[in-house]
Amino acid sequence: MTTFYIITGVLLLLLMVPAVVRIVKGPTAIDRTVGVNVIGTKTAVLLVIIGMIFKRVDMFVDFALAYGLLNFIGSIAAARYLHRSKESPVGDRERDAKEAIQGASGEEARG
Amino acid sequence: MSFVFTIIGAILVVLGLVFFIGAAFGLLRFPDFYTRMHAAGKGDTLCSLLIVLGVAVGLLAEVDWTHFDWHHTVPQLLVPLKLLAICVFIMVSSPASTHALMDAGFDDGIEPVTAEGGNALADDGFHAVAGDPEPYEEGSKIE
């Protein structure tokens, strides 16, 4: 059974390579963040499998839980940082539309 | 009895690896931020759930079920319960972070792939083509 888990871990590690390629060449910053998120989740899974290989799952489960929690917090923080809005969490697009409507009606009133 | 748990756990882990193949190559090859997000979010969540659940079921094989004792059998179930807690946490947190990243990308103004963009998906006559050329620009067109 140890051989099975070793093969699983190696396959997980090899399948992280496409995510690394996406991180390296992603066109936008959020693409890279998605790749980092995928790799972080898979690292938590990999920690559980490493625990199965070393037969110390009772210890590695806590590491995996902490790593998953940190990964989630990191993703949320990156998403809030890359969010374009500056004043309110509503988003710029909505505010732009409101300003455009107000500007148009103002011009009509003046004309 | 115990080898049934081992076989079910191994099947779940292999299924998780298959889903991760789809997620990884979807993340690599899809043409658009939103489609990449789709592959990463769904495939990643399901793959993590299946692998951790498979490990938990595989651990049930090592529990001594023949002589059930409250003080010796039940503490052996602690690690599978923790793995189940990781499953629940992944099931909550991964779609939440996917939603937050998608929202950030939409507010950054990343354009989805459409037929007018001259992309590879539109030319083969097989995939669906969006009817509205710029479906996300309605609000900002008012001048």
C-alpha cells in the first residue's frame, strides 16, 4: 500500500507542472493567483499522502488542515487586493455606469 | 472485511487523480480566464475531496473491527474524522476562493472570449457562439 501512495504522490507532483506553467506565462495576475490556489490545495492533499507514506497520518493531518486554512486566507487576500475598486466593495463597473447615467442626464438638462 | 475498505479507498484516490488530470490540463489549455477558472475550481475541489476521502476510507482498513472496545477502537477513528473535517473545509473554502477570484477578475474588466475576438473556438463551426458581441459592456456604453 505504501507503493500505491508513493505513486499517487509522484503523479500529483507531476500534474502540478501545468499549473506552474500557467503561473509562469499567465497573461494577468489573477491567472497566476488561480495557479497558486490550485497548487496550494494540492499541497494540502500531498501532505496527507506523505503522512500515509511515513505512517504518521495523525501528525500530518494537522499540517494539512493548517496549510489548507492558510491557502484559503491567501486566496481571499489576493482576490481582495487585485479587486479594482478603491472606495467601496461594490466594484468600479457599477459606479462607472451610475456616473455615466448621471453625466448624460446632466447634459440633457443643460441642453 | 478490511480489504474492502482498502479497495474502495484506492478507487477513490485513482478517481481523484483522473479529475486532477482534467483540472491541470484545463488550466493549461483553455483560452480564457473564465474557462480556466471553471476547470480549476470544479476539478480542483472534486479531486481534493476524492483523494482525502479515499485516504480516510483506506485508513478504516487498519482499525481493529473484530474486537470492538470503546477505549481502543474509537480513538483509532480520530484520524479519519479529521480527514473528514479537511473534506468539509475544502468543500466550503475552495468554491468561496474561486468565487472571490472570479469576482475580482470580472471587476478588473477581463473580457471573455467571444466570436468577434477572432479566437480558435469560434472558427471551427462546432462550438456555440455568443450572440451578443459585447454582453458585458452595456452599462459603460451610456454617454
